[in-house]
Amino acid sequence: MASGAAPVVSAIAGAGQSASAADARITDVSYRGDGAVTGFGDGFALRQDSNHGFAATVASNGGVDDGSLCLSVRSADRTLGCHGFSVPAGGNQTVTVDVGSWPANLTGQQELRVAAAEANASTDLDSEAIPVTVLERGGDLDGDGLANEREASLGTSLQSNDTDGDGLSDEVEVETYETAPKNNDTDGDGLSDYAEIERHQTDPTKVDTDGDGLPDPRELELGTNPNKADTDGDGVADGLEVNTYNTDPAEPDSDGDGLDDGAEINEFETNPLESDTDADGLDDNLEVNTYDTDPNQIDTDGDGLEDGAEVEEYDTDPTDPDTDGDGLEDGPEVNTYGTNPTNPDTDGDGLEDGPEVNEYETDPTNPDTDGDGVPDPEEVNAAGTDDIPLALAGLVGVAVAAVAVVLFLAWSGRVSVGRARRALSTGESEHQGADGTDGEPGASQADAAPAAVVSDGATQAAEGEAAADAEEVPTEFLSDEEVVFTLLDDHDGRMRQAALVQETEWSKSKVSRVLSAMESDGAIVKVDVGRGNVVMRPDDLPPGAESALEE
């Protein structure tokens, strides 16, 4: 409650009444005491136990020599105090009446009467009625549970138990929830204090009750719990889900991959919005909990096969680059060699795929790579244990002579360098056939030796061939199939498979794969003549050879 001089009422000049020749009118009334209560709306309130006084200004045209100003309580017709005054003609006089404390039995809504009269007169010259509310210090005028004195200090209404009209009484706001009784939305979040307390059970003094980064109204809009920072219990606060990760704060597994959003974000660093983060064909959950693969790495073991393909298509181990332990990684087995990545010996010849490719240069998909009727393991074992045949020693001199002749022809320009290289790599002279003989079916190694000596006629033939070679396309520009056809043409349409290995300088494994593919396409035929395969075009198949193919 505040005290001090306070205007109460201003009377209109000429107001009031006159009962004698003298005239007087009250033009202004103000409070002069320490019990005025401020913030009482449009009314005027006093504290009952304070000292009170009122000052009235009286004006008169004709003057008043002996007047009296009296204060009274109209409801009880009780006079509070009087004070004499005199007013010169055409002048005014301010008169103060001290009344002390207000009568204790006259509290609440009262009407203060201020009257000016001549002394000992029965009628008033003028009077004013002033509504006033008299408050007991410990009383509760509006019945809200807050004493008048407390409400006066808080600035709340003494006439209304809910000053801000939010549905909560002033006493509950002040004593229970510590909200502002003069503000219906204490935290300014857009929800009234009443709605926060009675409907949503949120804190009316905090914009974000659960501290998750989302204001309470936003949580209500999204359907999340404003009292629980992590509505779906996935380990990520609602605010982060909405504002940072764009995940569903009400669904623990936004992408439905079997991993909670929190685990994807905080533990595995996967995308909580993508069920297959690395797009390898396996959901993140399967990678983590079933296959122990890396959900962020498309090829966990780095073998050239994606994790999904290893699991779903090839039945290989996506965490082991060489599932069958044969020395070849799963990727090359599938994509390069056509071998079975789950079987260490694809062709079942007793040699594992890895050694066939990396050590012996045999075909891991063909148990007899060179088609000579001898399985690869027997050839490998024989090559590792047999001594060099003594008969080969006698051929060394012949070979040296043949090399010298071929080099001379190349140096002199009589044959092409390419043909010279093939002659050196195969060990054949210009007169030798595809099987290494001099063209006679029954000729022996010894009979073939003289063929290394080149006659004048052979020299002339070589010179003719040199001119033809000048128009040949370099082999590096030819496909594997074109290389085979070129060599067949150079050898009258037929060659032994072993000779192809020598002239192409390819591995046995590659020659076997290329020829098998060409035979499958119908481009060539392979005839087993007991000492290996002879390769030719289908049109060059000699009469009677069909039966050998049928067998």
C-alpha cells in the first residue's frame, strides 16, 4: 500500500447547492494521509489502520465568513471530523480535515461525504460523495487467498481473485507455481499458465520444459512429449531429431532398418534416414548384428565384391577376401577367372585355384588346360621331378643355328621383325608345320633339324612374306580372338593348342579360356589327336575328323 497526497475528486464549478444568501461550492477534494492504496483500478482504497486526512477547496462568489467543512460515512451517518473555514467574495479556500484511523467497523465498500456549510446551519452549501474501499491490513477483500496488504505490494487486484484472468487464482500463482499473477503467460511460450499446468503438465515458467531444444508448443504440434527430452527413447533428444538430423522424434527407428536412430548417429555413424547407408544391398542392421560387416563400407573385406552380393548371390564371406582360402580373392574368382569362390579347387583336378593361376598358369576351370590328355596335376608333378631328356641336348646346336638364320633374315630385311619374333618364340623355321615338324606327318625331331638350314628358295619366300607383313595390323590392336584367327591363317588354318601358347606368349590358362569361349561361340573347333588339341575353323575341319569330335 502506498501513501501520500492523492486527488480524489474534482467538483465542477457551480456544482453543489446553496440554502442561504451566502454561496459556496466544493471544487476539489484530495487525500492527505499515509493510507492510500494504489493500483486499485478506477476506485479509491484506504488502509483502515493508517492516519487519514482530506483537503477540500471551497470557492464562493459572495464570500463565506463562518463556514464548516465536515467528513462523514454515509452508510452509518457517522461524522469523521470537521474544520471551519472562511472564503472571501470571489475567492477560494483549501480546508484540511484530519480524521485519524478509519473506524474498524466501517471497512469494505463505503461512501465518504464531504459537505460545506455555514456554522450552525441545518443545510449544506455544497457536498460531494466519494466512493472509497477501506481495507483491513490482514483481510482478503477478493477472497483469493492473498491478504490485502500482500496484494497491494504485488500490484495485483484486490477486487479480483484472478488478476490476469488465466484461470489460476492469484494466490495459487504466487504461492504454488511462482508464476506472474499479472501475466497469463509467464514464460511467453504461447501457452497460458493455466493450460501448461492443468492440460499439459508443463512448467509455466520455462519455454522448453524438458530442455530438449524444442519449445513446449512446438512439441505439442509435433506430437512429442514436452515433459520428456527423448520422446521415443532412441538416444537422441527431440530437438536434435527435428532440427539437426531430420529424423522422427516419435519413432525410434526412422528408416526402419532395425537400428535405433541413436545407435546409428552415436555409435555406427550410419544414416538414420537410409536403411542401407552404403547401398551395398544389406540393411545397416544386418551388417552390424548379423554379418559383422561395415555398414559404411560397400566392400568390407576389399575383395572387389560388394557385401550384399557376397551374402545374397555368391554365398561368400563378406569379411574374408578369400572365402575358400585357395589363394585367389573372391572378386577375381567371380569377375576374372570364372572360378567358384567357395571351392578351393573349382575344376576338381587336385590343384587349388590359386596355384593354378599364380604358379602354374593353368586354367583353374579346366582339369586339362592344354587338352593333351594329361591332367594338369600330372603335368605339374612331372615338370617338377623329371630330368631334362638327353635327346634335347642334341637339339641345342640346331636351335642356335636356327636363331642365327632367323636373325640374319630379319637384319637383312628379308622377313618382318614380327615374323622373326614368332619364329624365335616358337622355335619353328619357315618350313615347319603347326606341330613343330617340317610338314611330314612321320618326321622325327632328328629329321626336322636340317630344316633350320635355309636354302636360297626359302630365302626368296621369306622376302616375299616380308612385303606381306608390312601391311599386317600390330597385334596390340587386335582382340584375343583376332590374334587366334591371324595365327591360324599364318599356319594354313590349323595349329596345335601348345603352339598357340608359344606364339601368343600367353599363359596356358588364358589360351584355354580364350579357346573355350571361341569354341562355345562356334568360331573354332578343337580336335583331340591324342597328343593334344589341334585348333581350326569349323570350315577347315578335315573329312573324318567329325567322328573324333563326336567321341
